[in-house]
Amino acid sequence: MTVDALAALKAYSAAAGAVKDPAAGLAAKEAAGAPDFAALVKDAVASTEGTLRHAESITAAGALGQADLVDVVTAVTAAEVTMETVIAVRDEVIRAYQDILRMPI
């Protein structure tokens, strides 16, 4: 399951990196310090991917007897909470997109 989650996160990261904003005011917003949505998504995906990789490495170390059980449980729990958050955000984005599609023109 972790490999599928990492593949999905990499796909989200690639999609976020491929987003180009055609608006002419983007440079002005960035100069003013306004947050860039694509950058926020990229940072969130990178953070999630880092949490999952850390949990995977701690779990492997625990299987080899090189990590404490408490560290393994803590890392796996953090990864689980992070994935639940990503899934909840994804579901809300899909729900919002479907609501937009149902709007009368």
C-alpha cells in the first residue's frame, strides 16, 4: 500500500509542478509575497512523501532490530495520519469539482 501511496504522491507532485498560471498578474502576486497555490501543493506533497519515506525506513530498521518499537509505532502512526489527511483533502477537492460541474451556466 505504501508503494501505491508514494506513486500517487509523485503523480500529484508532477501535476503540481506542471501547472502554469497564464494570468499576467502572477509575477506581481509573487513579488508582493502572495502565496502560490502550486507551490503550497508541492510543499505539502513533499512533506507527505518525506513522512512516508521516514516511516518506511524506520519500519525496515525495526524489522532488522535496529530501531525501538516505540519509534516504529510513532513513525507508522504519523504516516497513517498524514495519508488520512491527504485522502480527506483529495475527497473534498473531488467533491468541490463535482459541485462546480453541477452548477447551471
